[in-house]
Amino acid sequence: MPVRPTLRCLREDLRLPVPPASTPLDQVDHPLLAKATEQFADPDTPHERIRAVDDVVLFKVKIGRWRGAAYSDDATEVHAWLVAAGIREDGSSEDFYTALHAQARAARQRFNADHDKPLTTDTHSHHLLPGPDDEDRYRLEAGTRLALRLDATVRDLTRGSLRDGHEHAADLAGFRLGILIRADHGHETYVAVRITGSVPANLTAVILARVPGCAPDGWFPEYALPERHLLPAEQAWSNLMDPKAAAHLLDD
């Protein structure tokens, strides 16, 4: 799995803007991220630990003059993160790993000054690890990916059914989506959307809203499809499609 930068690392260390949610952070173009992804691609590849940091396990990432600190947690959905980055400056206090150690020691001193129970480690680096903002960004990307896939899938299924009058279906994450359209000359265009599997009500609304040419308040639950009854795991909704929208979709 590609390595993701934390939002703090992306903004402050790599000095890169946060891309739109349609671009996953693990696809940000930077040599250090590419190197980190290469290092963590094979679970059997050994990693060099940053020994100067003793409160969490961080690993070195090196390419050119770039240096980084990677954090790995196989128990989470994102297995590896780039949590800090900088430039090699041999013999200087500004050298990345030297500065990382100094900052982590200073963080421990601040923590011990503010808490009754002092840390026994030499460093305190938990502020570098992925936090709620990083989790929110990951969920936002997942939601955006689903929305983009739904857009494309609904349009493809709608177009296919418009052409042959049969139901077209596709499997998505956790459910199956089918669309059936009956368009008779001189009559209204009937649309049925079938969902097989358990999905939350808000996702059903998102799916229905993506069917082109249908009034948002025109959807009604159905207890049968035109040619058969529904199975126990199925739900279906029907609406009427604007013929102009149907024609436009076929012309795309």
C-alpha cells in the first residue's frame, strides 16, 4: 500500500499544498513519498529504525538529500505514514535527524513540565503521528472516490438500459446496483433502481440523486420490478425520466 503523508508533514515539512479530495495523499508527487512507498511495498523488507527516538518506532527514509521518518501500524487501514521530513545537513544542528531528536526531547520536557506523571523516555513524538484530521481526510477521500465511482456507474448503467430496455447491474463496495429503464415512444420514460444488500438510507438517497433526468422528490419505493417480485435482500425505487435528459445521455 502506498505511504501517506500526514497533513502536518505535507504542509510544514514537504511545503506542498493539500490537494483536492479527489487526489489521495498517497498519490502526491514527491521523491521522498515515492521512496517510502518503495520501502514499504514488501512487508519482508527490513527497515532502519531512528534510534534517537525511543518513545515510538519510526523508520528512516532516504533519497538524495531528503530525509524522512515513517511510522507503521499494521492494525490500521493505512499501514504506513510519512510523519516528518527534512533535508540532510551533515554536521549541522539543522540536519533532519539531529533536529528531529532535539525537537522530540524538547517536547518531552514540555510534557513533563505540564503533567504530574513524567515520561520516562528520552523523547516525546506522539504529536507527529496521524491524528483525527488525518483520519477525517482519509474518510473524505474514500467518500469522494465512492461518489466519483457512483457518478460513472449510474451513467453507464442508465445508458446501457436506455439502449436495450434490459436491467444493467454492477457490483460496488458492499452492494449491487441495478438500473432498468423502459422508454416507449409517445410515453413517459420509466426508471427503476434496484439495490441488493444493506446500505444506509443516506447512501440510497445519494444513488437516486445521481440518476440523470429524474426529479429528486419523484422517487417512490417499489415492491416489485416490472417482470418479477423483489427478493428479501433487495429494495427498489421508481421514477420518471425527462426524455430530453435520456436523449442527451445517449448522445454522450
